[in-house]
Amino acid sequence: MVSKINLTYLLSAICSIVMIGQSVDQKVADLLSKMTLEEKIGQMNQYNGFWEVTGPAPKEGNAKEKYEHLKKGWVGSVLNVRGVDNVKRIQEIVVNESRLGIPLLFGSDIIHGYKTLAPIPLAESASWDLKAIENSARIAAIEASSTGVNWTFAPMVDISRDPRWGRVMEGGGEDPFLGSAIAKARVNGFQGNDLTANNTIAATAKHFAGYGFSESGREYNTTNVDDYTLYNVALPPFKAAVESNVQSIMNSFGLYNGVPATGSKKLQRNILKGDWNFKGFVISDWASIMEMTLHGHTTDLKEAAEKAAIAGCDMDMESYAYIKHLKELVQEGSINENTIDEAVSRILKVKFNLGLFDDPYKYCNADREKDLLFNSKHQDAALDIAKKSIVLLKNDTKLLPISKQDRIAIIGDLADDKTSPLGSWRIGSDDETAISVLEGFDKLGIPYQYEKGCTLINGKTEFTQELSINTNNKTGFTEAIELAKKVDKIILVLGEHGFISGEGRSRTDLGLPGVQQQLLEEIYKVNSNIILVLMNGRPLTIPWAAKYIPTILETWQLGTQSGNAIAEVITGKYNPSGKLPMTFPRSVGQIPIYYNQFSTGRQEKQPHVFWSHYIDEENTPLYPFGYGLSYTNFEYGKINVSITADGISASLSIKNTGEFSGEEIVQLYIQDIKSSYVRPIKELKGFEKIYLEKGERKQVKFSLTKEHLGYYTPEGKYTCEAGEFNIMIGPNSRELSTVKINIANFN
Ligand code: BGC
């Protein structure tokens, strides 16, 4: 006798055979025509859940009811279910027991790796190495897909100018040009060349749009972005992601023009789905539909469901708004069923694109899971990008690289920490799986003596809790100071614990947390040969260190291979090449601070106070965007610019004049000197990462077209205005040589 389950499977297999030869759009239309209203709404519904022995147990809500919903096909995707066994068992329920057997999407925040962790995204962005960044996302996808996950809520492409916001660790920094290139690289890495392969996953660009402008850097705070900034700064990385075929977009907790982004028709329907012709689907952020009522935009969950769906939000994450209210809203005529059809078609299309209908279990192979997670190839790639992410901020007395004769002390709680370097967002990884700095030194056989110096945090680190930072206990100071007296060089590892940045971790003070600044100053009194190794998830304010400490190495949170990467740089095995993707302020009071600002009407210093400045701080940053040193020196030649029919070509020669071979990131900026809309004093429009042997010279050439020279009006119209432009090239956004050109017209 044919069981019900087998019969359903047989029917869906027959359907699949019939569907072969049809285009994806035809397949979607065909399937949609068979669906009831409830089943359609089900596709727009996501549940957060974990498998338990007795069955699928959503974290919140009534488990039994949700199980019934799975069986009825009233769930389109599941969040946070990982592991081949778990995924398979839930997929089986839907495929075998629901009427149409439409497979689920399994989404997770695969932000910078799964079990093998790459550096946090901000750190990776400091590499400006698009191939390495793409490869890092590729490996994240390979590992995640081997555990059943087929959809990531990454990349976060929010541009941010506010390091108080803990989530800057998750993005590409402050610049829309670099941010767009990185968005593209990450989407390509996750999605690969073939979405139907079993090792590629659908990507999500988030948070649409303007979430990086959370007021005062406070997480979940309101946002205020004018249209000019929206089009020119916030949107370009999303547009780049859409052009790279990103499969989904997540909306945001913020506001746009006084309307929650989740309910903004202009953002989702007009710009994203209209102007950009985005073909994927929009997922809400966690409970962002429900929160529209808390914002004071809707009366209740029902009105929130109505407004979100009409505005173009296709899937509901954790508001339960769609499953509860969409049917009623359609039946009473408040929502047209076409709106539902459109949303469902988009979701089904992504499922077809992934090949889920051909094989719903394609990501569920336990052998793959075992072979791929944390394998040695992935460790090598993680080490490669970790080295490239390190930024040398200062090396005045050439303490770095260290030499074999140096007597070395390593001091700092973070130097011996195997969890903190993993950083925030480390869903599939285990505690204590990062290589610590001490282990990195051990591996290279470099002798050292170690003292902790002080404790950074009190108690155990919990992902869900605020960390308790030690602000008064100086136990360990004495031993560290005594050790410092006895050595040639001190490697002092200080900074933020990995959980001090990330979602929900906004800070008002960006100095070294706890008693670390005091430790630094105490050690400096007895031995100033300090190599300060910073570990942090955001730009910090370190004016004292920048003034007194001779050597500073920014190492962020570098992931699994952290200690190996740091040891390779400190010993000179790898010559640091990273450049800051975000400005380092002198003080929190300067924030927002970013390089591509507008000129004010009172820019020049005056003998009186009536010019644009602070009376207690300089205007300039501590370290500018694009900044980073090398163990060698690069000499920049004269810039040659020619205007051609296709645009502008700018070239120059760069020579390695120092003692080491190494990489340099050559940066090109433009300034549209006069325009109908005021343009920034500098805008990055090109960069090249080149490798030069000791003494080698290379020619670098940039081509600029209309695409680089124009801007968006506040109405979203792309415009190029003829006239004078400055073309600037140099090693960072501060040290630039300029050539002025005049473009007579744009064809
Ligand atoms: C975050 C999103 C994330 C989602 C699911 C939200 O709180 O803002 O970026 O993807 O949770 O974990």
C-alpha cells in the first residue's frame, strides 16, 4: 500500500518532471496557481526555531501550533536551525506532509564564517582585497551550506560614520565606493557562480536603508537620513548588491522620512523593486513589523501587517503579523491578493533559483558537514585574510618587526584569550577556538615571557549578556611592570573584548575599556619600547597612545587564525598592508567624523573664533580613512591625467624604496569643485592593491568614467556636471597629490 507520505512525494516528483523545461517564472506561476490563500501567506511567514527531541520547538510561541503550521505548509522559512540532522528533519515535515511540499529556506546570520571564522567584516574591509573578501564569504557559504543552511542574513552593507554604533564591526566602513565594491565581493562569495550548487547560499543585503545612521550611534535608535545622503551614501552598496543578483534584502529598524523603513513604500516598492528592478524578496528585520506600532506608526499588529505588506515587505521575521492577520486583511479587502501573489512569487523564485524543488535535501549530507567544517584549507584562507586585515598605525622607532635577539614580554589579558578574537556574530563556532597571540608566538618558536597585567572582564562571557568590565581591580599590574623592566620590547595586547562590539553594543566612551589605559601608562613609565597591539571591533579613541606609544598595530578581531596572523606580522613574516576603512576620531565629541565631508562656509582657520572648529579639539581625525603603514616605504611619482572620449585616465608610478617587499593600496579620490549640489571635499573613486619587491617600481593606472564623476540629486536622478574636478592620488585620504582638470562636457 502506498503511504500518504510516499504519495505526496510521488506527486511532487511528477510535478517536478512536468516542470522541467519551464522557465523559473513559469514554474513560479504554475505553483502559485495551485496554492490556497493560507498556503501563500504561509510562504511569507518565518519561524525562529530549534529542533528538540520531541519535535521542532520554536523558541517563542506555541510549539505545537507551529508544528501544525509546518505540516500545513504555512511556513516559508526557518531561522536559526542548523546542522544536517536538524534541517533534514524539519524539511522532511514540510516536503512530505504539507499538501504541496514546498521546501523551506533555512536562514542564519552567517556573518564572517561558520565554524572557521574569518576576521570581523570591518577588519576584512581593511584589507581592501576584494578577492580575499570574496573568498572569505565563499568559505563561509561552503561551511554553512554543509550544515543545511541555504540563506544568510549577510552582508550588512550599511555605511556608518559613527563608531559608537556596535554594528560597525559588521559592515564595510564609512565609504560608499569601497562599501559597494565589498558588498559585491561578499554577495558573489556567498552566492558563487551557480546558486543551484550545494555549496552556495542566498545572500541578504541589510539593513535597507540608512540603518547605519542610527542617531547618536545607539542601537535600534531612530534614523534620520536626508534624500541627498540616502542616494549618494546609504544606497550605493545596496544597489551594488542588487546588481550582483543578491537574492534578498532585509529592511531595517530605522525610519525613513518619519516612516519606519519596514513600512516605507518609497524605499521598498519605488526604489528597490521599481527603480532597481530587484527580483528577489524583502525580509523584515527581527520583529520590525510589530515594532511599527511601538514607533507610533500603526495602531496594532494588524495595521502593521497591512502597512508592511503594502509597502513591499515580503516576509515576516518574528512579528507573527502576517500569519495572524494577512488572511483577514485580504478577505476584508484591505489588501489586494495580487500583493500577496507578488510577495510569494518572489519567495518561490528564490527557492527555485537555489534548486530546492529539485532536491530539498541538497545541503543535508552529513559527510560533507564532517569533512568541510573547520578544515585545513579553510584555516589557510582565514589566515590569509587575517594577515591582510591588520593595519600598522605607527612605527616611529621601528620597533617592528621584532628581531630574534629581542627579549620580548607579552602583556595583556587579550593576548591569552582564545574566544574574544572570534568577535561578535559567531553562530556556528565554539568558544576557545581562536589561536591566541601567545599560541601564535609559540608556533613560530619565538621566546617570550607573559603577564596578564589586568583582567578585562569579570566573569564568564555570555553572548546574551552585557559584559561586566573590570574598572577597578589592578591585580596583575605589579607583575607586568616588573616584567616590563627586564625586556627589550613589550607587546601590549589591549582593546575590546569580542563581545563589546556587535549588535546591541553601543558605547559612549571609545577609549580602552576598564583599567587598560592605566596599565598602558604605568608600563610606559618603566619601559617605553611598547608595541601596542589593539584588538577591537570599531575605531577607538586613543589620543594618549597615539602621542606617546612608538608602535601601534590595529588587529581588530581577526577570527580563528588571529594569533597566527598577529605573530606573522610582528615578526615580519608578513609585511602589514591594511588601510583603515573607517576614520579614527581623536575624541567621541568629533563624531560623526568621516573623510568625505562637505566644505563649510567657514573652513579656513581665522585669528578669531568665528570659523568651523572646536575650541578644545582639532578638527582632524587621529587616523584618517584609508590610512595604514608598511614596514617599507612607497614613493609616489607625478600624476599624469588625460581626458579621453570615454572619460579620464590617471596614472603614476610607485616605487618601493624601503627594506622590505610589500603591498600598497593606492587610492584615487576626486572632488567636483563646483556643482549644483555641493559635493564632498574628497570622494574615493578608485583603488589598486599592488605588490612591489624591494626596489621595484610599478605603473598604476586608473580609468574614470561618468559612473565615477557624477552624483544623485535628492530626487534620485544620476547627474554629471561639466566643469573643474580635482583628481587626487595618494596612500590615504589625507596625503594626496592633486591635479586639477576641466571637463568641458559629458556626452
Ligand atoms: C538583526 C539582523 C539579523 C536578525 C536575525 C536582528 O536583530 O538586526 O541583522 O539578521 O536579527 O538574527
